Amino acid sequence: MKIRMTETVQGSLDGKVVIKLEAGNEYETEDSPRGERLARYHLRKGVAVSVEAVAVPAKPVRKRRKK
């Protein structure tokens, strides 16, 4: 699961190695049940958001007026 950190914290993406997870950076957790649990843990703590859940709104296209 891919997450984007909203706060800088010490944490793990694989359940083995603890690293500094920095605010604004995106991280991919290990592709396993443990990795999914760790990602959900960071989401529940409110220090990360799911990258899939972050939608960037599209800007409407403005038509140019002819002079």
C-alpha cells in the first residue's frame, strides 16, 4: 500500500527496520499482510494518508474569447 506522510515520525514499512518517515514523502509498504497492517496503523494514527485516496481535482478548461 502506498502512503504519503503528513507528519515526520519514526516508523517501519516492513516491520523489521525502523526509519524516519518524513512528512510529504510517499512510501510503499511491504507487499504482505504485515505491510498492509503497518500502512493502516500510520493511517489510523493520522500521520499518513493513502495515496490512492488523495484525489487531485482537475482544473476546468476555460475557453478563450475571440477578439
